[in-house]
Amino acid sequence: MKIHVPLSGREMSILLEWRSEILNWPDEKRILNTITEAHANNEDLYLTPFQIGVVREWCEQELGNHYGGGMVINMEEHSILNKILLVNKKMK
């Protein structure tokens, strides 16, 4: 079951930039391909619950720590994080 992840084109670009210089595992490569395809075709992004969890981990890695604390300064990064956490919360 795939779930709509309401990221803008710019937010998808940021996710792709975060992972561009990192050796990614096969699951991560599939997620990147999905994001790339949605972004290139100007389509909505749909991910599985597992994939959403992986993207949440990317946010944590990129922005410094687990989101019980920590401060996000960049508004675009803040928006990505909020959207991923909101979708993650709806899954539970």
C-alpha cells in the first residue's frame, strides 16, 4: 500500500541532493528512483510505509539527530521533516 507524501518539487530536489554523494543500498536506490521519477514528471510522490521510514531516517541523518530535540533552521528542510512526520503519524 502506497501513501501520498505531499512534497513539492523543490523538496524532492532537496531529498535527492542529500543522497547524491552517498553510497545507497538497493532499497534506498529504489526510493531515489521513485522520487526522481515523480520529480521529473511533476507528479505526486507515493511511498510505502517502509520507504517513508527510510526517508525519515534520511532527515535525521541530514539534519543532525533524532527529532525529539534539535533545531532545524532551513525552512525547506523544516517543511520536509514536518510532512514526513505527519505522514508517518497518520500511518500509526
